[in-house]
Amino acid sequence: MKAFLYTLLLAVVAMTASAADLTGKWSGTFNSEGPNGPNESGAFMILKQAGAQITGSAGPNEGEQWPIKNAKLTGATLTGEATNPNGPTYKFTLTLAGDNLKGDVTATTPDGRALKATLAVARVK
């Protein structure tokens, strides 16, 4: 009986660890409210996961990427930031659901305006 429970526990841990691996490319949309109304643009993330630590980059497309810093995965919540060298630092809090990451992004523009947006990306297969 103990061997069965031990094997079951290991299987559950292995399935959970593999299900939460964010390594790969993610593509979707970035929606913000600007001075001229709603604005939708592309979003692209390239992530690499080692345990709870996440590294990689994010930006409007695969060709324009900014390094991700201070990123970590806690449960199903990914937090971190990416700094546009010509603009603000975008701080994100995203929730993982299957092959989708969705959540909120905040930033302060160089001229001092607060930016709030939503980000929704799906794993590129």
C-alpha cells in the first residue's frame, strides 16, 4: 500500500511540474487604454523556466524583444517586468490556465502617465 501511495504521489508531482513549464514562445495581444481610446497591439514572449525562476524576453513581436527581469512563477501566477529601452518598465501579473497566460500590466511612461493594460498570450505550438 505504501509503495502504491508513494508512486501515486510521484506521478502527481511529475504531472504538476510538467504542466507548469512555461518554457517556449507565447503570442497574443496587449490591450491598453490610451489618450485616444482603446489600443490593441501584438504581444510576444519567449520564456525559459528553471524551477520557479523565469528568464526570457517580451515585446510587441518576436523581432522586438526586451529582457524580462525579476520574474517568478508562484503556483499559477507569473510576475515580472520588462523594460522598453525607449520607454517604460512594464510590470506584469499573469495567470497560467492551460496553454494561456492572461492578466494585468502596469507601467509609468517617461512623461509620468500611468498605463494600465491587459495581456493575453497563448503558447505557440
